[in-house]
Amino acid sequence: MERIYYFDHAATSWPKPPEVTEAMSACMQEYAANPGRGSHRMAVKSGRVIMETRMRLAKLFGIANPNDISFQASTTAALNTAIKGFVKSGDHVICTGVEHNSVRRPLEYVKRTRGVELTYAKTDAYGNVDLEDLKAQLKSNTRLVVCNHGSNLLGTIAPIRDIAAICRRASSACKLLVDAAQTAGTVPIHVGEMGIDMLAFPGHKGLLGPQGTGGLYIAPDLEVEPLLHGGTGSQSEAVDQPTIRPDRYESGTLNTPGIAGLGAGVKFILAETVEAIERKEREMIAKLHEGLQGIAGVQVLGPPLGKPRTGLISFLMNGIDASELAFILDQSFRIAVRAGFHCTPLAHQTAGTLETGAVRASIGYYTTSADIDVFIQAIQQIADQYQTQG
């Protein structure tokens, strides 16, 4: 296979640890029965592997009861469950100016269909939320604050503890939902210490699991209506959806092979430690940031060099369309990036790039310093070529 320099980890991580593939293959070949639907040994083994994954996730995120985690098909599914299942008519919701469409669209939906009031807190061009404005937007009926932990465009890391404290001081009824799509597995998260009431996360990014996996943590004192209703393998005689967790939020057959792979990915993360992974990614992304910043005609978005950011950098190059630049990187240098609007036009509007889009380069566990060198050299070569043509 031709060597690919993969810089699209913010979309999905690749490659996966060998243990992930092995766990999924073992499931498919040895015990891929329906978990919770039978008492035979294959079904029991499926259920045990799912519970082991749930327990590993609880350990990773500082969650006391693993049953407060429900498996979802994606972060998007988790966010839809949290938002549509929690917010009611007459409620007020606040989110930031850098949210993904997986937050913005469900919020706009409940605004349109349920009469929910929606406010966007001020966010600067670097992606930093104005905490004073957030405080000022709070009302007596503010039911939910939603924010991403890390911007998928700018890499900005939100001060979750500060935001949670603002919610707590406002009202015991004001809860915090965090979108951890860009931070789960790469930035430390402890729901109790950080004051998180609901946490939506993907399995296929920083947790190194397969696509089609994710989850939602719901604090034990919260009541969230399930998005789906159906078979759960429990309380089958009841007309209504079970009240016990996690069954209440897991209608239908779970993705057992995917969850087995996710469990292997989380086990890998726990062994390496999130703290060590974060240090490595901070070093790599700082090198990439410094290299890009030193190339004439390149504009880097997000926090300035030296400020914390997740493992991604979005940028523009004078004189060349973002999509064209991504195409050249792929075709001429075998470098995979993502260009366009990254499902977050709201963040592009905040950053001032709604008319242009941007190129996003994102690193992962297996990115090396040599890979960074290749990327910087490629951008320099393209920049030199376009300056010569100009």
C-alpha cells in the first residue's frame, strides 16, 4: 500500500491499534450473539464484553456508575438524545459561537418546534467564550448550557470548570451538556471534578475505536426522555420504555463488534494514559503550528502559538482555494486533510472564514515528528510555487 500521511484524525482516527481490529474480529468469529437477549454462553459473553467497555469508559471519565453511560451510534446521536430528551417548551438554552451542527441543528429544531428560547454566547475569533456574556445571558428559565470541549475548527479548549461553575451559581436547574467529540481520549475529562451533567463522546476519534460507536453520560439525578423506543431485552412485558439505565437509552440490538473494538481502544488509552497522549499531541501540534506560521502567505486560525489547543490546526493560504489546496496535498504529496466548512458554519462565521472555508490538519496517536516535517515541507513547496506563479 502506498504510504499515506494521515492528518484527518479530527474526523476519525487512523490507523487503529491492532488490538481494536483483533477484538472486533474475535467478536465476529466467536461470540457475536445478541447481548441481553438470551442466556446462552455466546449472548452472555457479548453482554460481558459490553459491560467491560462501559466500565472502562467510566474509569476514563471519572463516572461513578457505568450504567449512567449509554452506547450511541455517534456523538451526533448522543447530542440529539440529550438535547431533545431534556429541553422542554418554555426553556431557555445557551450555546457558544463555535458549535458543531450536531449541536446547532438540534437546538434550532427544538427552538422551532417547541418554542424553546435559544441564545448564542459571544465568542471571539480565536474561539474563546466570553464568560461574562455567558453570565449575562442566563435567565430564570435557563435549563441547559451546551458547549464543545474542543472546537473542531479552531482547536480552542473551553474552560469547562468555569462554565460549570457559572451554571451552578445561576440555578440548580441549569445543567451543562459537553460535546467531547474532539477531546475524549486526548484531553483529561472527569465529569465529577469538572461539573459535567451530560457528556457526549465518539468512539472512533481519540478513543481509537471503530466508526459507528459513541456514548452519552447522563448524571444520575437527571431525567432525559429517550429518543428511541423499542426492545431492550429488559422489562419486555411493560408497555412503556424501561426506566432502568442503561436500557432506557439502548433500544434495539447494540453494535457488539464495534463496542468490543471500542473497549480495546479505551483499554489502550488507559494503559498509555490520557495525560501522556495529551503531552505528546501538544508537542506535535506546536511543532506544526510553528512551521506553518513561518510560511509566507499562510494564516493559522485559532489560539496563538503557545496557547493550549487540541491536536488540530485550520489554516488558509493566500491565492489558493482551501479545497484546491487539500486536493493538491492528496494527489501530489499523499497527505490527507479536510477542507471546507467542517460541519460548523457557526464557527467559521465566528472566525471570519465563512466565505472561504479552511484546510484542517489534525494529528493523532501515531503521528510522528517526521510526519510533521513532511507536512510543513509540502506546504512550503506549494506556497513557493504559487508565489512564483503570482
